[in-house]
Amino acid sequence: MLAYAISDPSTLSFEHLSEDLKRFSRLASMIVYRDRLTPNYNDNAKLFLETTKHFDFDKVLLHGDVELACRLKADGVHLRSDQFELVAKAKSCGLFTVASAHSLEELLDLQERGADMATLSPIFATPNKGKPLGVNILKALKAELDMPIIALGGILGDTQIQSCKTAGFAGFASIRYFAR
């Protein structure tokens, strides 16, 4: 099962970047650099990509910036749910493309646009993210979905991960799970 770490200023510090990435690499096979508030995102992204080369991640992504991901030669990009129109641009640049979805309709839209993967959230209760969708949401579209769907939202431990696996998710993504 794919383990996708979503970094956040609460879990990743550039003052001890190598140590934090080492912690992430013990549990995650894929990671995205995400920081919505820093004015230094471009410089940090470059350092993040350079430093992740020393760890065993299958894929290293940048969040929300196709041009930067392409220019810095990231493995891919994670698009927000208001960026679906950028899937084609990301794919034309050769980027592995993940996007955030919050409904079955959005999953179908992303699949049609050619995204490689989507996160679906919130699966479990998580602060400020609305009512959880639950692990059984994929059953309604199982026959129509060809792309991997990654559970996101409120995943804190192995019991929730196992529930996602049993329900048919290709993997899970989390911020807080990887903070340990």
C-alpha cells in the first residue's frame, strides 16, 4: 500500500531538514513539499528536492506549482482541487500528477483529464475539513475508476490504514501520521 507523506510546517523544518526527511523516509514511499504560507517556497523547494535525493522515496513532488516542479525537475506535482485545469500542462511537462478530490464526481473528472492519481478526502474526521466521507465511498465507483485513489484525512494509525486497504484504496496520505 502506498504511503504518501504530505509535509507541512508543523512536520518539516528547514533548520533540520535532513533529520525530518529521514523520519519521513522510514514510513513513506512518496512525499510532497507543501507550505502555503512561506514566502521562500521556491528556494525551499529547491533545497527540499536536493536533500530528498539522499533518501529512498519513490517519488518527490511539489505542491500546486507546475512550472516550478517542471523547472526544478521534481518527479511530480500535487494539484489542489481548484487546479484541475493544470493536469494537461503537468502531464505535458512529464510530471507525475496527483490532485486533491473531495467527491466521486471530481475523481471521474480527474481520471478523464489524465491525472496519474488522486487523493480523496476527508475519509476520517479531521480538523476543519467537514464531514468524513468514510472508507466505503469507493464502492460506488469501483468499476469506473482506473486510476489509483489515495485515502486522505484523519489517518493517524495502523487501524485506519488497514481499513483503507480493505476498502480498496491504493494507499493513504497524511500529515499527522508521519509526524511521529
